[in-house]
Amino acid sequence: MPPPTEPEIQGWILERIGEIVKGTSKIELQRPFAEMGLGSVDVVTLIGKLEDWLGIEIELTLALDFPTVESLARALSAALSAEREKSFGR
């Protein structure tokens, strides 16, 4: 089964953020997590749920390095693709 695409990861993250902040008016792909109302505990929870969904370990600092839905989804998509290529010996 192929890994989720970048748009699929974005959609998944947006849904989880919507559950946390209980409103969609502030949720945008390029808006930093903190500006959308996510605190540090929320980000840790989000990363944990991402790990469960994607089946990989994610460093918490990734959310600091990539503080928007768009940038985090791009980084995760690239990591998943690299991991898949590695596992298939490419």
C-alpha cells in the first residue's frame, strides 16, 4: 500500500486541528500552528496521532522546524517516500 500523499496528509492534519480548536475560521495551510490556537500540548498530541496513523516515529522538533500544515505535510510526505524507497532497496 503506498504511503499517503501530501494532500492526504494535509487533509488529515486539518481535520485533527479542527477537532482541537473547534472552529475552521482560523485553520489554514500556511498559518503557523500557534496562530491557529494550538499550544505545545496540542502539538505533542497531534504528532502522536500522526505517528499512529502513519506508522512511523516522528521527532517532536519536526513541528518546530515545519510549523504549518503545508510545510509539515510536505516534510512527512518526503520522509515517507524516502522510507519506502529505502525499504524496497532503491
